[in-house]
Amino acid sequence: MTGADPLRLAILISGRGSNMTAIARACAEARINARVSLVISERPGAAGLDSARALKIETRTIAWPGAADRLQFERGLDEALAAARPDLIVLAGFMRILSQQFVERRAGSILNIHPSLLPSYRGLHTHRRVLEAGDAVHGASVHFVTAELDGGPVILQSRVAVRPRDTEDSLSARVQATEHIIYPRVIGWLADGRLMWREGRPWLDGKALTAPVVEEFDGSREI
Ligand code: GRF
């Protein structure tokens, strides 16, 4: 860990917030040099809000007014973010699409986690689609957010073997367990200055990242 100030995080959620919790724990246990300044939900009843409060993290709810009022929502988001002054915005199960303007103003400062091996299976119901296709391998991807939905450069992927008797639930549980490892890891790389956004793309350890780093989760350990 460096002596630098902790990276300030604002985490945006819509639901359970298990990734948010994993990241907050990694911060609290000083496994990464970061601190969660604010958790924002677009759903008033999101369970993740209670988890954040239990961890003594400040929370805000900015209710989603409908896609037609996205700009109004983003004004509220801008205000909350201006007060929290995050270095990084972390989308963690945040189910709304941010506008091109919002994202482009913050190029290189927004991360997302998506439950598939991008570029395969953008969008929703990834576990179901992987099972229907009969794929042998599945996983999750941490990527920088760009205006293209689930299309920004991927930094780190977890790979998980699909088992013959997998259901949507069993597969998603195994993939989620890996999310809780790879998301804090990428944030730690940013906090340590190993990962950065330069010239419109990610750089890791001084080299332009042309392909994601891949971590295998089967065989070596049980998930
Ligand atoms: C995760 O599976 C993530 O990949 C996807 O939404 C889910 C959020 O889960 N973007 P949680 O709210 O972090 O538990």
C-alpha cells in the first residue's frame, strides 16, 4: 500500500449491493487504498442502502424519474457527486443507463462490472443466455464505462467453468463470488497508480492494455 491519500469512491447501486459491500470491506480492511465516500441508489428501497448504513457509509437516494427525465436525474447525481468529490464512480448493479454527456465528461473515472465475458452477452439475463447457448465457460468483466453500453475497455475478467447441472441461480452465485474478488482488485490497481486512463484508453503497469487480464477461478480453488 502506498502512502498516497485513499481513492475516494462513489458507488451507484440499484439492488442488493453485494459488490458495494465487498468493495467497502476491502477498503475498511485496508486491502485497497480507497474509501467509500457515498453510496447512491436510484431505488428508495434497495437492500444495499441498509448494508451501506450498517457499514457507516453515507447514503443518498435519487429516485429514477423515468428515461424521459434522465437529465433531471443526472442533475441530482451531479449535485450529490460534487459534494462527495469522488475520484472514481463505481457502478455496482446500477440498472440505469447514463447519458453520453454524463459518461464522456468523466471518461476514465467510471467503472462497471458486468456478469459475462464481454464482449459476449451484453445486456440482461446473461446467466440464462449462457446456459441456453450451452457455453462451457462464463464469467464477469470489470470495464471502464464509455457511452457504448457494456462496451468500454475491459480491464479484468474472471472465468468460471459452467457445470453440467448448473441452473441460473447456481451459475450466477459462482460468478458473483468472483465479482467480489475482481472488482476490489481493479479499484486497488487504480488506487496504487498501476492502472490509469490515458490517451482515451487503459494502461496497466506502464503498458497500454490491449486485452483484459484474465483470472481463472476453477481448478485452483473452489467457489
Ligand atoms: C452483479 O451481478 C453485477 O455483475 C451486475 O449486477 C449484479 C449486482 O449485484 N451488474 P449486487 O447488487 O452487487 O449484489
